[in-house]
Amino acid sequence: MPELCRFYGIIIRMYFMDHNPPHFHAEYQGDRAEFDIRTLEVIAGALPGRAMALVLEWASMHRQELLANWERACAPEPLTPIDPLA
């Protein structure tokens, strides 16, 4: 699964040809969660509180880039890295 971004020990990934709704995967210290790109709701899994807050902050800033990568992943075409949370 291609890695889109890494920050504060959190890894953001997206599968090629994955199921709907458009979503991304986040991993932190062995915990995993899937987030709906449009609503930022958790659709599977869970992360610790601080990691969850950081992922939501990052995703809210990069929602359009995430959606563009979702379209690429469905094509399938190479995905574009996204800047980390600073």
C-alpha cells in the first residue's frame, strides 16, 4: 500500500483500487484506522486520542489532495506524496 505521508510517527497510506467510500488509512504504533475523506469520520479501527487529533487536523488541511490521490488510485496511476503536518 503506497505511503502518502508520515508525521509524528503516524503513517498515512492509500490502497489502489480500494472500496468506496473514498478513504485513507492511518497507522500509529500498531493501531490502525480508516477515515472517510469527505466527512473525516472513522469508518474502521481506532487510534489513540492525540494521534486521532493530529490525523484529523492534517486531513482537514489536505482533503483536496487526498481526493485527487483517491482518483489516481482508482485509475490506477501513481500517487502524489502529501506534505506532513508541520
